[in-house]
Amino acid sequence: MAQQQLSRKERERLRHRQEILDKALRLFTEQGFHNVSMQQIAEASEFAVGTLYNLFESKEALFDELIRTCGEKIIDASVAILDGPGTEVERLIRFIRYAPELLEEHAAFTKLYVSELGVRGAKISKRGDRDQIDTAINARLEQLLAAGIQKGVFRRVDPAITAKTLKSTIETLAFEMADQFDKNEAKERFDKVEQLFIGGLLRPEGQADG
């Protein structure tokens, strides 16, 4: 439902939810999920504890909502680039180059995700949040690569394997830098990713691909 179609009360409820999620993300990142209570989140967000429980049935439910909403933002930003204007090469380059910006924007979420992966990662994976992100982005990457191959721009690689490899490379670098994110370092690393993948994918002009 569009934001303008919501009633004032519903818009207020959504705003309160987001304020609580923002404060919870900061507290979870700074102190760890198990070291933060709903009381602390309530105090940080300046709401009564009862208000929190009206919006989230438990701290675990609040955490799950953080994963879902942040995941959706990452999917939306990535898909906007991969489905956007430009050639297959241009869109793939933009996707790789945007990674440091995306990591900077979601640095706290990435740090939290990595820190809690061992404790709650299995549950997250089984619930499908991780699968949703992987499936949405991998599918767009695979389609882009397949189109580039069909046009003779890319080598005849396996689009599915190449998409998963690129996504996994970006994700691995993100997790490695999660604890102490440095944008300049991230740009340097992703410049190398661009050189590796784009250089390896582009078919030399005039060369047949067997």
C-alpha cells in the first residue's frame, strides 16, 4: 500500500517501528544481540516497553524484522542498477562499483549480520531471508550475463555459476570489512574485482568464442 494511502495513525505506527528498528540496530551492533534488552531499546527509542511489544512480539521478532527490511533495501538498490539503463557491461560495472556505497550505507547491518551469523545464522537461512537476497540478485545477474553472451559481448561462460561467483566475492569482501569499514579500502578492493570479472568476461573484439 502506498504511503499516501495510509491513514495518519498507520503512518505514525510505521514511523515508530522504523525509529525502534534504527535504535535496535545501533544497540545490537554496539553491544551484541544477547546483551541488549527490550527495556534498553525502549529507553533508547523513547517509547514505553509496552509499545515495543505492541509492535514486535519479542526481541527475536524485532531482529528478524531488521534482517528483512535491510535485506529488502539491498535487493532494491541492486536490482535498480541491474535492471537500469545502459549496456550489459555498463550495468555490471555500475553494480560492482556501487558495492562500497552500499556497504557504507549498511555497514551497521553488515556488522550485526556477521557477528550474529554463528548464533542466529542458521535460523535466518532456514527462514529464507538470506535465500531471498541471493535469489533476487543472482537471478538479475544471470539474466544480464546471458543477454551479454547472446549479444557476443561476453565470453560463453556459465551465467548461473558466474553470477553466484561474483555475488559470493562481493559478499565475502563485505563480511571481511564489516568490523572496521573503510571506504577507500573498499574502493580499492572492488576495483580489483571489476578488473578480474570484467576483464575475464569481455570477449576480445573479432575473436570467435568456441
